[in-house]
Amino acid sequence: MEEFNGVRCHGEAVEAFVKSLVVGAGASEESAAAVARALTDASMRAVDTHGVRLTPHYLRGLKAGRIKTTPSVRIDRLAPGIVHVDADDGLGHLASYRGIEAGIAVARENGMAAVSIGNSTHHGATGCYTLAAARQGFAALGMTNADAIVAPHDGVKAFFGTNPISFAVPVTEGQPLLLDMATSSIPLNRVLLRRDTGAPLPPEVAIDGDGAMTTDPFAAAALVPLGGANYGYKGAGLAVMVDLLCSAFTGMLHGAQLPSFAGDNVTWPARLGHFFIIFDTKAFQPQQAFAERIVAFLADLRAQPARPGERVMAPGDPEWEALADRTANGMPIDAATWDVLGAFAKAYGCVPPAVIATATAHRD
Amino acid sequence: MEEFNGVRCHGEAVEAFVKSLVVGAGASEESAAAVARALTDASMRAVDTHGVRLTPHYLRGLKAGRIKTTPSVRIDRLAPGIVHVDADDGLGHLASYRGIEAGIAVARENGMAAVSIGNSTHHGATGCYTLAAARQGFAALGMTNADAIVAPHDGVKAFFGTNPISFAVPVTEGQPLLLDMATSSIPLNRVLLRRDTGAPLPPEVAIDGDGAMTTDPFAAAALVPLGGANYGYKGAGLAVMVDLLCSAFTGMLHGAQLPSFAGDNVTWPARLGHFFIIFDTKAFQPQQAFAERIVAFLADLRAQPARPGERVMAPGDPEWEALADRTANGMPIDAATWDVLGAFAKAYGCVPPAVIATATAHRD
């Protein structure tokens, strides 16, 4: 994790600013509100790789026509337990929040629901949506596929996206349990950053063009699935599961067939798929007993003895600590992102949020 | 993977033999048939750690009363999309196969189904049950919790079971896609075997009593989650998900509260939970289009360029190669297991299967 200078602003002010920029790029009010909500949520939890730093990507996609500015999101009930969301090539954030709402409605009467989302685009951090379900008292499993940057185990060429898995459970005392993890060891951003800083990569996270493990960020041609040289077949197996649930089950393409997120081609519809499962926990167990078990589990886990200088944490705990800090002291925005957003603000006639402090922001 | 001598027998003959032993230990016909089916299925796919080698464990559990010989498995529909199976402290194999059947029935009308199983015992390899669903044309996600042998990330003491995740999808041309992976890097068996052979463990798969990584099988006090020293929080996060879906959602205890599978106490009910999700794929997408996408995905994956001397494989491919070999040449059974099973056969008046060849069996 590298550090550098930036500014801090109030989260609500950033959210309003991002929304105004996205409206400035032509998006509908509801599309803009969804992307601003998701990016702010991620940044407030220090998931900066999927936070407001991504705003320019979406602004460019909207302007170029790759992302539809005013999509007609359509929701169909395919079966008593399944809803399908057609995102109509609009922002994936809107389709995903809508899918969670529709899934919750189905889970209320059915006990659980599958939500398949097709014709979508990049939706930021998948954990934003499982978290939205948990905030309403529902557990959720979430996945998305993405364009290929991760090699198969023993492969030499990218085939999978980082294909994240997220799982959230509501907790009556405190913040939800929130897992949100790529099925690769590191994100592509880490490689790009190390190219800037010249620092080597950790071992067994990337391969060169011949498929050999490399720690040289310039030689890195693809990422490696979670598990590295010996156990990468497990991370790759999870990537397969995510890829299929988000493609064959949603009617979309698998990761290796998708256009590049980072490439120059921003006009081709992304045709991404997402997949969620919503659980009404009180349909499984009595509400009070379930709540007590979750609280007891988390207390037991967090009380486990740790290596010197470390703590045993539950999934999401680092995010909740960041949220507390950023709620109190503002959201840090790195200087490069701040400058780019400022230029868009000028072009679209939007007003940037007040700077409440200079900040040492992290970037990973 | 270590090699040693054993025998080879026809799979069907082994299945009948195992069933006769389990009946000999007092179990009901249907209980015995379920465990024999699962153990034979695992062994035929070379998942020997969860194959017929486990038979003595179940025989002892049945005799000691930890596993009920004639359980009354009860199935309740908790909601339109949820069935709960009460295993009544019987063999987990019976409850799991029953749960898959009940889940398929629900998925046929509902599109999908959650199957929560409580009051269960060790069910062998979770992949046996997702595979059973795939053989009937349904995709399935499966999990089980287990007694604690895996430390939390940065922890010094076992807290999670190996908490496997399995995912199976039917394939119209060829065998199903079948992922079945522990959320630790290695199974406990690997440590025990290395104590026999004296060979060191791979790096970053186990810790000593102070929480430091160790390759000494005698110093190993707990396993490490998938991801090792740097990314073990991801494997641990998956272990949390499995643990909660199999405990809080099923009404059972979490892994750290369960009695030891390997310990001397074989009288306490195991109180294990399992969790499955069944998907009727044709409720998501037109049947033919779905089938074609799966076939195309697998062809694309298997055709990916590989490092010299390697092949890119789909989840389950090594198992299907083993199945072909073992169907043609018989199932290898290691000499130690063969001797123990022979002693039980003598005690119960059962007839061991014919030996069709001596074999070099592997044990990992």
C-alpha cells in the first residue's frame, strides 16, 4: 500500500458531486444516483480501487455511448424463485441496486431468490449490493464476471476476469458481515501502480508472457488465481463458477469473450452479467436465534488468539474501521483523481465539494 | 503424492462390500446404500481422502452410537424456495442425497431451491451430492462445515473446518463440470501422511503453535486458509461464509464448537450442517442455448495455451480421467485400508470383493 497526498471531503458532498458529474455526462437522474451511491459507499469503506476514482471511466463510457445514459431497466420474474434484470446496457450500478430490491421482494414470499442480471456494464464493487441487502435485513451472495486479466491455473494467457465473490449477512449488533474478494490474489490496479513506483510484485500473483511466475510489474502479462503456484486451481475453480453463473445463467458472454474494460474500445456494449442470491434469514431459522448465532460467531472469531502484533478480524472489519474514520474526518481523494474530477466539473459546470482537509490518502 | 502397494477391485463390487459392512455395523439398508454410494463415487474419481478409506470411521461411529443406525430423516418445506432436512444424527450421506432429491423437486417448480441440513454427521465429499444433482440435469452449489483444524488468517489456533465449496453443472456432451475444494490449501490428511513419510509440507499451508508458518509436519498445529501468508484472509472469508450457511442457517453449531472428527470422542452427536442450492438451469435460460454455452465455455477453457508440459483443465477433469481408468482397471485400495476392511469383514461375516489386480495406489 503506497501513500501520497490528496484532499479530504465529506462523503455526502462527494456523492452529490459525483452524481452531478454523471448527470453532466448525460445520464438519467436514477442512473447517476446509483453510480454515485455505489462509488461513495466503496470509497467510504476504503475500497478505493472501486470508489470515486472510477468516476472518469463511467463518464467516458457514457459520453462514448458504450454505457446507455437513459436505460430502460426491465425486470422479469422467470420463475417463483428467479428474477432477471435486463440492464439495457446502462450503468451496472443501477441494474444491480434494482436487482437487489427485486430479489428482496421475491425472497420475502419465497424464502430466497436468484437474481440474474444481463446486458449490464461494470458495476463497481460487488459488495455494494450485497451490503445494500444486508442493510435491509437480508443475507446475500453476489458475483460478477469481467473482462479477462487472470490466467487459468497452468495457463499462459488471461482468460478470467477478477470474478469477485461477495457475501453479506445482517448483524443486529453492529455493522453487517461483509466479504468481498476477487478470486485472483491481487487486482490489476496493483500491477499498474507498481509500474509507477518500480516496486516488485509479491510472489506468485502474476505471470509473464510464457506463463512463468514473475515479480516484475513490467513483465506481468496476466494475474494468477488465488492459491498461487501450488493451489491456483482452487482460485481458478471459483473463477469458473463466477464466470458461468454470470454468463451461461444470465445469457451473457464469458470473461474471455468480453471487451476490455481498460482498452480503447469504449463503444462496444460491455454485455456483462451479475448474479445474486438473496436469503430471507428468518425463513431459515427463528429471527432471534439466528441473530444471536451470528453475534456469537463474530464474537468467537474476533476473540481468537493472534500472532504478535495482529488481530483476528471478521470479513468487513477493516472496512468498518475505515468507514468510522472517513465519516469523522472525510473521504480522502488522491490528487490525480481530484484533478481529473475537477476538469470534468469545469467542462460540465459542476461544483466540486468543499475540501475539509489535506490528506494522506492510500492507493492500492 | 506418495505411492504404495494395494489391490484393485471392481467399483460395483466395492460398493456392495462397503454396503454389507455398514449393514453389518447395524445401519439401515438405505443408510448403508447412501454411504457406500458416496464413498465408491469418491474413490472412483480418485478423491481417495474421502473414499472407501473412510469406511472404518463410519463403522466405528455407528457402533459407538455417535451416528444413529436407523435415523428418521425428516424433510420440511420451510418456504416455497427452502427445504430443511433433519438428519436425525444419522449418516450425513443419506441426509445429503435425500436433500438433493428434495431440492430438485422444489427447483422444478420454483426455479431454484435452498436445502439446509441439520443434525447431520460427516458426509464424505460434498462433491458427491452436487454431482448427483448434475447427473439429473440440475446445477448445484454445496457446502459443509466441519470440526476446527484451520486457523483464521493471522490466528494461532484452529477455528474453521476445511469447509469445502462444491459447484456442479450438467454438461450435455461429456461429464459434468465439478468443482469440489476445501477452503484450506491442503487437507489434514496431508499433514498426517507427511508425519509417516517424514517429507516436509509445502510452504504456507500450516502453522505451528505460535502461529508461525511451518513446513515441519510434526510442528504443524493448524492448517492455513487458501491464500497463504499474504492472501489467507480470502480463504478465511470463504470459510466464514461456509461456516455460517451451515450453522446459523441450519440451526447447528459453527466449526469451532463441533466435536473433533478425528478425536476419541465418538459418542457425542456431530451436529454438523450442510447447505445446498439447486438451480433448474432451464428456468434461467432456454435449455439448448444454455447447454451450448457450457460446452463452448469448456472447449474454450481447455484450449487455452499452457505452460510447457501442462494442460489447462476444467474443474473435475482430473477426476473424469481417473474414473475412466478405474472403470476399466478397477479401483485401487491401499494395503492398510484393505487389511482393516478385511478385519471388519471377518467380524461381520461379509465377503470382500474379488481382487482383480495388485495395484500401485496413490495416497495424498
